[in-house]
Amino acid sequence: MTEREKMLGGKLYDPTDEELVSLRARARRLCKAYNDCDPDDGDRQETLLKELVPNLGAESWINAPLQFDYGCFTTFGARCFVNYNLTVLDCAPVVIGDDVFFGPNCSLMPPMHPLLSADRALRQKPDGSWYDLEYAKPITIGDGCWIAANVTVCGGVTIGKNCVIGAGSVVTRDLPDGVIAAGNPCRVIRTLSEADALANHPELFA
């Protein structure tokens, strides 16, 4: 089993593996190019974004600046919109459904480190180089979610469809479909209902 296969399979792996180092370096170069791109050069932005995140659904967009560990291990559905400063450390699969909105400064964090410092410490290879053992857990976000500003989603979490995650939340556990949830740690506040429909809020219309 390669280190890449171990990483994506949730096993302990060596992040200094040559293939993984090369993939991260490629992602960093693409992130920098995209972040530095002239905002009026839409064609180049689109080309770079699709190269960085090849599994980007139709009509989906991520505002610069952004940062991915790999990019190729993240999937966005159709019609997603991501505001500024998204960080995705996609050392495990990150799967985002259709019609998902992200506010600014959101982070998707699959990486996991051993809890005991002795297990977490750097180790030395026979050639004298140093490495650590890490593992990662996937993240899944269902269709129709709104992830508000400054939300962090931790590894191993599944967020159900049509959820609203309040600003500043840290999502450490799975959430069911159709709820508003917020806090640190993030908890369900209530279920969304027809009372939340725009049609029931005429004060929002001119």
C-alpha cells in the first residue's frame, strides 16, 4: 500500500513521502498563481481553479485567496459559492454537495495527529531525515448547506443536507439534515421549517 493510499484510507502515513510532497508542492504553486491572478482575468482564474480543484462542479466558484493541501482530493458539486480565505487540508477526501455556500474564513480540517506526544513526535529515517506519523478523516457536506463565516469543520464530520452553520462554529460531530447549528462545539439549535421561508418574511422585501 502506498503512502497516498494509506492517507486516503484513514491509515497512519508518512507525509514526507515523495509523491505526497510533490502533490502538495503542485497545489501550493497553483494556489499562489490563483491568489496572485488579476481579478479581471477571469479566463486564467477559471483555468487555474479547475487545475487546482479538478472535481469542481458546474457553475461553482471559489474566491481568492484560498489554500489547499492537495486540491485533487476535494470534490464540489454544482452551483457552490465560496467566499474569501477558504482553507482545505484535504489529506482525506472532502466531498461537498450541490448548492453549498461558504462565508469567508472557513476551514475544512481532515488531518489528525496522535494524542500522546510520544506517538506524535518526529521520527528519524535511516537516511537521517525526519518525519511524523499522521492520519486523516474525511469530511462530507450535504446539498444546500450554508456554512457561515469563520466556521471550522473537523475531520470525520458529516453535515446533512440543507443545514445552516452559524458564524464562528467549530463542527466536531455529525449533524442531521435541515437544522440550524452553531457554537463551539457546534450543536443543533433548531430544525428549519416552512416558517423560515422568505414568503413568510415580507419585511425583507421592498
